[in-house]
Amino acid sequence: MKIILFQPKIPQNTGNIVRTCSVTGTDLILVRPLGFSTSSRQLKRSGLDYWGEVSISEIDDLDIFLEQTELPFYFFSSKVDKPYSEPRYEPEALLIFGSETSGLPDYFHEKYPEKFLTIPMQENKRCLNLSNAAAIVLFEALRQQEFNFL
């Protein structure tokens, strides 16, 4: 399984996600531009010593990446109604999360509307913290795989 962060802005969120990826054997893909340097002290501090244990790659264009992959993928947004717990996640699934400040561009909503899922929340609330949202979704997907990373 892989987590994809679309243009993340806050290094501490990415660092926390690196920790989650490390303890679950999950790869991480970062879509540029990033809102921080990957050599950032805050980023390394948040990821602690887990940073070197995770397969992390960076890409420039998420749309081209998705057009070239045959892997199943899912987007997560607070702007849709279909719950994240509904699909059956495949072991090689790509779990895609938007930027903390602007989410995912409308382009992806228009091109892949059937691929969007949400974490249910009370109405009129903005959204969960990015690292919390990624952990919630990842652990549901891993639960469905009977935590086969153990």
C-alpha cells in the first residue's frame, strides 16, 4: 500500500505520516511542490528516526502518475459523502490525500468522481488533521487485509 500526499504544506504532518508508514510498512509518495524542504529540521524531528525506514519518493505530476499506473487508487476529501469504509481496499492501493490548506484540485473531483471517499464528520466542521486522516484510512485498509504486514 502507498500513501500519496498532494503538495503537503506542514512538515510536522508529513513527519507524523512517515512514522505511520514506518510502523505499517507503507510507502509514501510526495507530490511537488512541497511547502517545506525534505531536509527540514521540523520534518526530520516529526519523523524521528523513522525517516530512513520508509520508501519515500517525490513526483511532479499526480495526473500523469495516475494515468500511467494500473494500481487501484482512492482520493479522500471532506467534500463528498461516500464513506472511506465502503470499498474493499486492495493490498497495492494508492491512498491519496490533498494539501492541508487547499485539499485536492477540482480537476481530480471532475475527472475521478467515483474515486472520492470521505471520513464522516459532523456538519459545518472543516476537516481532520492530515496525519490523523491518513492514519484512519490506512488502518481501515490494513484491517481489511487482516494486518498482513505483521
